[in-house]
Amino acid sequence: MKFYDLRLQIRDRCKKMGCSYRDPAPSSGLGEEPRPVVKPMTQETKEPEKKEVPKEFAPPPEGKPKAPSAKWPVVISTAAVGAVGVGLGVGFFVASEGKKDEAVGLKDDLKAEGLTCGGSGEELCDEYRNAKQSFYDLQTASTVGFIAGGALVGGAVVMAIVWPEATRPSALRELRPVVATSPQGTYFGISGSF
């Protein structure tokens, strides 16, 4: 093996490893092949090494990654809150029926003893009034629970049907749920063009 060939091999290996190569023995010009000019390696001249990257560590493909749709979490959570509202309405209704039976029993006791409220028997009358007021309060809470829960369950069904697809980003701005409250009541709807 010629000395010149050995120098070329060293130079090539040095390039592969990223180091700079300086020829330790300059050419004497006595029948040897001309010495190649080697530039020192810098960040600009160094070629980046390309390594095979496993798929699990590979960067995502070009373009925006697709965000998961919030449709089903919103629909399910709205329906769940609505179901809780309906359940509370049922519970308040059952409790109000118990208070109604208690108030009717107290009224019957007042009639059986011949007592009238405003005269004698004020203690029994106070119990009757309290039972009657509890009945009305529980009836109101039951009605509110049924209406709110039913509206939320209905809204969840409507959202499941009209929720815009992810392929139409402009549709996200067109349709949106609307909830409005006022002293007269609560309104739930969908705003947008259909």
C-alpha cells in the first residue's frame, strides 16, 4: 500500500467522523501523486448525518395536526347534568308528596277536633301551615329540576345532531349553543344558520 493511499484513507475517515484533516507529510514532488487540498471542517461545511428515526419518535407529518373533536365530551357531560337535574326533580316530587300527605292529615285532625285556625289550637294550625308551605316549596324545586334537566337532556340531543363536522372549520363559527336567563324563565337554543 502506498503512503499516499493511506493518507487518503485517513482523510476520508476523518471526514466521516467530522474532524479536520491536515496532511502531516507534505508532498516532496518526487513522483508522488499531488496532494489534495483539504479544507478544515466547520459547521457550514459539515454535512448533517441522516439517521433512521423510529416511527414512534418521528415528528408529525407536515401540516396542522388534527385536534380531537369536543363533540362527544360536551354532549355526554350536558346529558349527564340534565339527568342529574331530572333525578333531583323526581326526588323533590316524592318529598313534596310526603309533605302533602302530612298537611292533609293535619287538616283532617283540625276538622275532627272542631278547631279553626285563628281561634283555639294555634299550635296545630302552625304545623299545618308549615307542612303546606314545605309542600309548595318542594313542588317548586321539583318543577325547576324537571325543566332544567329536561332542557339540558334535550340540548344534548340537539347538539349531537347539529354539531358541525371537523372538516368544515367555518361551521364552528356558524352554530353555537345559547343559554339565556331572565326573571321569566330560562331559554336554551342553537344560534346560527341552518
